[in-house]
Amino acid sequence: METRPLLSPICEDSSLDPLSCGPDGVHFPTLDGPFDHDVESGARKSLDVETESRENQRSSCCNILASGMLFSSITKATGLWNPRKSPCSILCAFFVALNFLSLVAEIIIPSVCGPFVDRCVTQKSRATNATSNNNNASESNAAKIYEITLAFDAWNALSDTMTYILLIHTLCRVQQQMPLLSLASARAKVSRREWLFINVMFIICSTAITIASALRISIVKSGKMKFYGTFGSGVLIVYLTAFICTCVFVVLTCAMSSLVDVCFNEICSMSHATLNKIIALHQKLCGQLATASQILAPWFLVHWLMFGANCIAVFAFDSMHFEFLTHKFSGAPTVFMAVAFVLNFALFLVPCVFASRVTWKCESLLFKLNNMTARDWNEEHPFCEHTNVNAFLFYAERSKCGFRVRNITFGSSGTWISALLGLLGLGIRFVQYIN
């Protein structure tokens, strides 16, 4: 009988590792073999897939923020996309009724449900004879002061309701008189950077007022939660409507600014033209901006006056009673008043900035043309001769092209006046806080 030696080689191939072979000399893959490479490549593929999916999610989120998708969805849901059509007109009527109900709720509910001292005053009355009268007087004063702040809320509701109704009328006029600036057309004229600002502004303002309203209602007694919840919902609807109206105005003014860029590009591309043709092109631009300004002017004036009056009144009131408000009331009402103060100032200032931006773009067009040399133009362009440029600038500077309210061009001076009014109130409030 033939036997195998005990120390015979385990593997048939002596070049392989003995530990990687079986008893019959069959080779098994080790951790350093092709099996390990397959596992590693699979792990890398799964990691690449996860990384790619995360990048796609980030890019899709950035694309949404830098586009008009959010704006279109909101305006279609509120009926502002095209108020002349029946589905949107029904939604507009619904939101007008909702704004009126919110206004009524802000006026009636506080008086029906009793004073707000129960949920706002943090200094409770002490059961001592010496201080009971002082505490009662202090609570009475707190009730009167907080009732004034409720009057400011009601004024905000009235302002938002009026501006929303005026905006519906304005958009109907835009559709009828200047379809070039309808929301569907204006959306295509807004740049990605402008969309990013509009969407981020709307998200931040909406989130801030929602959290502030929730904090304001969170300290309400359970028995009055139903009524004060309705009150807080009305305040929230009013502010959200105001943000939407402001965003619509910003989009329309961005579309107006894009007309200036189109005019500049057409002037630069006119090779076989005369000075009169270039002046006619600029006159066409000024006519379009004048028509758009005439349509938007009623909304802009009402918005500017009502929110400006509210900001000035709140500045004066808070400056006189800032110390009392911060020490007497609890954190939630104070947070709400501070957030509402900042948001009202933003609602007042943002339309002023974008209205003046249209005028600034017109001035920037003249500045660019004046600084271009003969080498920047085609040989047959009329602006190769600087005398033609001077003649065009002499005409254009007197045309007062831009965002006009009647005979007044709203430029950077109007924005600075609005900003200084707000900064004056902020400065007084800051000084009061330090003292």
C-alpha cells in the first residue's frame, strides 16, 4: 500500500502561500488577493454613490433657492400669479376675506377675551399691604401700554390688507397695460443672484415671525388658548401676506432693471446707426419705465406711507417705554415685539431700496457709456466720436429716466431718507437700552 509522506508539500504550486491552500492543494483567495480588491471597489462605489446623492441634494436645494420655483408656487397659491383668471381671482378673494378676518380678530379678540396682563406681566403681585397698591398701579399701566402695542398690530393688519388689495389691482393693470412685466414674464428676467436674495429673505422673515408668534401664544392660559390662538394665527397671516406683497414688488422692479441691461446691450450692438436712433432706443426704455412706475406708484406710495408711519410711531413709543417693556413683560412678548419691529422696518425699507435700484441702473448705464473709449466700439458706431457721446449724455441726464412717482424720480436720496428714519429710531432705542 502506497502512503504519502507526512511532510509532503500541501500546495501543488510551491510559489503560493501554504496557509492559503486546502488539504487537497486547492488554492483559496486570501485577504490580499482578488477577493479583497472586489470588496474594496464595491465599498468605493457605494461611497461614491452616497457622495453623489448628497451633492445632487445640495445642488437641487441651491437650484431651488436660486430660481423662481418657490416664488411661483407661493404666488399661485395666493392667487397673485394672474388675478385676471378665474382660479386665481377666487384665491385672491379668499385671501382678501382672510385678511379682513385677521384684522377683525386683532381688534375684537383682545377686548373680548380680557386684558393681556394675565399672560404678559412677569412681576406678580406680592401679598403684602405695603406694596399691593403699587403693584396694582403697575399692572394697570402695563395693561395700557400693551393695549397700545395691540393697536400697532391692528395698524399693521390694516396696512397689509390695503397693500394686498392694491397689489391685486396693480397686477391686473400690469396684465392689461404692460404684459411685458407680468409675473410670468418678470420671472424670466430675474437673475439667479436676485432670486437667491428674494427666497432667503422670504424664508428668514417667515420663519422669524412664525417662531415669534408661537412664543407669544405659548404662555397663554389653557382656557384662552382657542381665542389667542386665533389671534396669533391672524397676526401670522397678516405678516406672511406682507412678505409676499414685498417679494412681488421686488420681482417687478428686478424685471424693470433688466430692461436697462437690455437697452445697454442693444446700444453696444448697433453698428450701422445714427445718434437719433440711439436716442430713440433710450426714449423707448424711459417710456417703459415710466409706464411701469405709473402702474406701481399707488401701491408703493400707500405701502411707504403706512409702514413708514408705523415705524416712526413704534420708534417713538418704544423709545419712551423701552425700559418698562423689557423689565415688566416676560420674554415671549418682548421677543415678538423686537422681531415685529425689525420685520416692519425691513418691509418698509426693502421696496425703497429696489425702487431706487431701477434709477441707479439708469445712472449706471450713462456712467458706462461715458467711460467707454473709441476702441470699445465698432468702427461704424456713432459713439466712436466722443462728441456724439456728449450729445447723448446731455439728453439722457435731463430725461430723468428711472423709477418715478409722479414727477419725482425715486433715487438713492429717497432710500437714504427712509434708512435714516429707521436708524434714528434704532439709535434712540440703543441709547435707552445702554442707559
